[in-house]
Amino acid sequence: MSNAKTHKPLKAKSARKGRGLRRWSELHFFGRVWRVLWLAVVGLWLTTLLQVLLGWFIMPPLTPLMVQRFCQQVGDKERTVRFERDYVPLDSISPNLVSAVVYSEDGLFMYHNGFDVKQMKIAYTENKRGRRMRGGSTISQQTAKNAFLPHNRTMLRKAAEAYYTVLIEAVWGKRHIMEVYLNIVEFGDGIYGAEAAAQHYFHHSARTLSRSEAAQLAATLPAPLKRNPAHRSPYFNRRTADIKQRFSWGAVNIDMPRAKRKAKYQDRETLLDFLIWRMKQ
């Protein structure tokens, strides 16, 4: 009796496996293709969701940009191989820097759901006319790109960026998006995050950044390899002064209640509106 009980589950398992193989063999070609594609999509979605969930608890040890920059440094004899990074919680970063990057990069950061469609339209129109390349990306989009994706200008990467942006807005929220952004964003060649940048350029912690220092770091962000506090151009100085003037707008409340944020942005266009507009161009 004991032998019968032992082999019964094995037989049931073998039967289920056999039924699965028969079902697969009975599928026509397009059925098999559809099944493989469906499983691939589900697997990819679960993988990306796991990435974002892990990102809620830990900062990414490395980002694609960090790897990309390191390879560039190694391959260029005229560049110094540098990797400066020191992750700190948002409470250890001066509110001056939070306000400065919002003033500089994304004035509606606290109100949108990841996308500023008006700026995206302006960027597309100016780039199409052959003017200076303009990104139009929000801080949420930049965070998604910096944390999960390589830096290139393909449509596939932009689509992936939009997807990750939706995920981190839903899972992380504004405060954690800002925390990740300020810890992994590039402030110079091989210099990542607010703490490393504050130590490198000003020789003190990010907690004590003044308004002037925060404005300089924010002015660095559009082109950190070309313009930073160690390489001040006339444009960099004008940009810094402009950001410093915006402190008169008041400090950014990173913990603003969701209800207040929605009330200000409820009539704005959505990403779907932009895609419809884009197809008509």
C-alpha cells in the first residue's frame, strides 16, 4: 500500500506534463508564436515590475549610464577614470538642491503624473525645425532613464522610458523619485549624485549646500560633461543666476498632499493626448 501511495503523485505529475506537451503539439504555428509572445510579455512585465519594487528599498548599485561612462573613460586615454558616488537619504540633501533642480529641470514636477505634455510638444517642434536639441523630459522621465536604461535617442528607448515613468510614478511617488534622482544623476564625468558632487566641487556634504551652490549643480544637469562648477562658461553663469532668482518662487514642498497636486494639474494634457498629437504631425 505504501508503494502505491508513493507512486500515485508521480503518475499524476507525469500525466499533467504529458497533457501540456500534447496541447503544445496540437497548436498550429501561429498559436505557438502567440503563446511564446504572450509568455515573453508577461515575463518582461514581471521583470520590470520587480526592478521597480526593488528600487523602492535599495538604490541601484550601478546604472546603465555609470557602466557606459566607465567604458568611455577606459577607452579614451585623455579622460580620467573616475567613479565618485555616495548614496544618502533625501533628508541628508539640502532642500535648496531639491528646489533648484525643480526650478531648472521640471517646474511642474510636483503636479504632473510623470509627463509635461506642453514641454514635450515644444521640444518636438523645436527639434523638428533644426534648432538646438531640447529634451522636454520631466524629472520622473530622467529618473526612469538614468535608473534603468542606456542613454541613446532611439524610439524604443523613449517608449521604455515612458513605460518605466508610469511605473515609478505609481509605485515610488514623488519623494522617492526625487531621492533616487538626486542620488544617481550625473553631475560631472564619473560624478554621480548630490553627495559626491557636493564633496567634489565644494568640499562639504550635500546637507549644507547653499542656494548658490545648489543653483550651480542644477545648472550642470543639462550637459554635465561640458558645463559644471569646475568648468564655468558664460552660459553656465547666466543659467546659475537665473536659477538663483527663481528661489523667490518659494521652496518646493516635496511632501505636498496628492489632493493638492491633482487640483492644480487636473486640466492638463495626458501622454495619450501627446501621442495623438504626434501622429497628426
